[in-house]
Amino acid sequence: MNINSVVSIGILFSSLKDEVAFAHIHSYVHSQFKYYEIIIIANPSDSFPGSEEAILSQANTRLVVLNDNAPDDILRKKIFELAIGDFVVLYDPNEAETELIGKTIQSCLDGHDFTSVEYKSTEISIYAKVSTLLFWCISKLCGLTINSRLSNTGCYSRNLVTVLNASETGQNYFRFLLATAGFSGVILKEATRENRSFLYILKRVGKCLDIIGSAPYRLLMITSWLSLAACLGNILYLFYVLSVWFFMPHVQPGWTTTSLTQSVLWAVIFFALFVYSCIFSAQIGKTAQNRFVVASDVSRSEFITSLNELNVTDKQ
């Protein structure tokens, strides 16, 4: 593929099986692209017996090790921050063939801001079903359309990478960041999902709860409406207590005073929670608007030149 653009390819060290697998990936990239870099990112707990020399012996290769162990999504986000290419490719050799790197880049060269790779529709594993269900729940709670079938392989333009690097939404969770970016893309269905253990499914549940908490705007709106409903319910209960006190001949001593006190107290508390939830959600909503940026700004020079005469009064 003879292109003059710089291509950055990011791979997690944990996804590399051995030095031979990396040599095969490097050989393919070197044969396809003139300007490229391969970023291998790892946690400090990853072992490097002989791997470091084998990786760094290849041309245009970087080995990056973080100062502390981080989840895979954070590692992928860090690749975006380190990459210098016009196109950034995230590649997982366990889920996609090497030739898919060239396919995703070619798709972006055709005009797409990103090319993602989905898992094949034949997947019917328990992990796939659980993942689909959890991301459906996240989408409903957060108000974003999150594709649960996206694999860890894809190609992304420099415009999209710049937006993702500037975004703080979702605490670096990759699918969440991609859903909030608002760019157009294309999807290839050519990835194969790895077999996951039951322990990994439990980790996915914990991660989904963390994602929901990292985008609290919709949750705060739900909380505010529930708080208002609870406040109105306590006010209705207050009228119920008063009606019982007025019309019932025999009332348990102390019940009226206790019920009135509790209903007024809880009504005030829930109303205060409603007010604060509205304030916080409004502030977060304003902050969320900062993610919208200009993706393209194309002008015709002759049209701009004609604007110089619009405010000239001596020609009227």
C-alpha cells in the first residue's frame, strides 16, 4: 500500500504470543507502508524475558511500559496519546488476521473517520450474550448507543484521535469514548472473539458499573425525578395523616406527631436532593457539550474574497 501518510499501529504486549508472532506482524507492516511506527505498550507486571531485545531489534518500533498496572482500555487510550501517525490502528493479533490492518487503513483512506471491526455474527458464547446485555443496560442508563460487538481492532483518523485525547467522558473506556465522539465510520465484520472464563465475565460486570458511574448526567436526571416523586409522595402522606387526625375517632397516641414530623423531614430532604441533582446535571451537561469540535472546515477562496466588499458604504 503506497501511501505518504504516517501510520501508527498500537499493540498490547499481553496480546502477543511470542517474538515470532511480532516478527510476522512487523514484516507485514514493513512491506505495506513506507512511513510507520509500531507501539507495543505493556504494564510493569508483564514479563520480558528476551522479548524486549526481539521487539526493539525491529525498525520503527517502540516499547512503552507504564509506571503502574492499568486496564486494557487505559492502555489503548494511552496509545492514542503516544501515536504520531495520521492514522492510528489498534490491533489485537488474537482476534484478527494481520491483513486486516491494511483493510482498515484503506477504508479510512476512502474517507471514513474510523473503521471498526466487529465480532462475527456467529458468536453465541455466554460471554458474548452477557456482554451484549450489559452494554444494552449501559446504553439505556447513559443515553448513548454503545456497540457491544466492537472488537479491539480498528483504524482511526487523526481528527478522531485528537477528540478522544481531549475527552474526559467515560474515564477512557474505549467503546464509550467512541460513542461520544460523534464521528462517522464503517464497520467490518471479520474479528473472532476470544474464549473468556467466568472470572472475566465478573470483571466485565464490575467494569460496566464503573462505566455507568463515569457518565452521571443521565443518572443524575433520573435521580432528580425520583427525588421529586418521593417528595410529592411524602407531601401526599402528610395530607393523609392530617385527614386521619381530623376524621378518625380513635388515633394511636403519638402517631400523628411522629408521622407529620417524618413526612415533612423526608419531603424537605428529597426536595433538596432534587434541587442539587438538577444543578449538578446542568453543570455536567454544559461540560459534556465541550466534546463537540469542528471536524471539517472547507472554504472557497473566491467566496471569502467577495465578503470584503459587503460593508463598503461609498459604493452604495
